[in-house]
Amino acid sequence: MVHHISLLETRTNLTAEMIEKLMVELRIRLLKVSDVNNLKVGKRIDGSDNNFQLFYAFDVENMDKLRLFKESAVYAQFTRQILDPYVIRSWQMNFEMEPGKDTRYS
């Protein structure tokens, strides 16, 4: 099982209401993908040294499923309509969640 985390730095002109709407939209769009499990979406609590205002995280069965997700039409639309207009940069990380599993086979 692979856990995917994406931290999002949004444009500075977004209001708190826009951030809230963006969180809802992230959930709606990502839940349309059947291989996405255990979706989490959240916003930054404190801004002292953290430039990332939002994050989303989910589980997929393996890296092949993650690759298929990123190649899907739903993700392309998500990127074009949600990420491109509102996000300056993102930082993505993937973690293997099964102890003892060789990450080459994730």
C-alpha cells in the first residue's frame, strides 16, 4: 500500500473562503477516482514557517495505480481546473506502508 501526500502552496491572493471552497473541490474531484482510498484534505493551522496552505493525501494499492491515477483524465482535469489556477507549487511524497515490503515492488 502506497501513501501519497501532496503539499500545496496557493497563490497569496486567495481568501479564507476561497481556501475552504478549494478544500471541498479537492475532495470532490479526488473521490471520483476509484483507486483512491482513505482520502484526507486539510489546511494549514499555523503560518509561522510553513508556506503550504493545503494538503491532500490518499492511499493507493501500488505505484502502478498511482501512475495510472496521474495519467487519468480526471487527474488531468483536476490539474487544469484546480491546481493550475490556484497553486504556485506542490511537493509530493510517496511512502510504502507495509512493513518489510521491498519498495522496489511497491
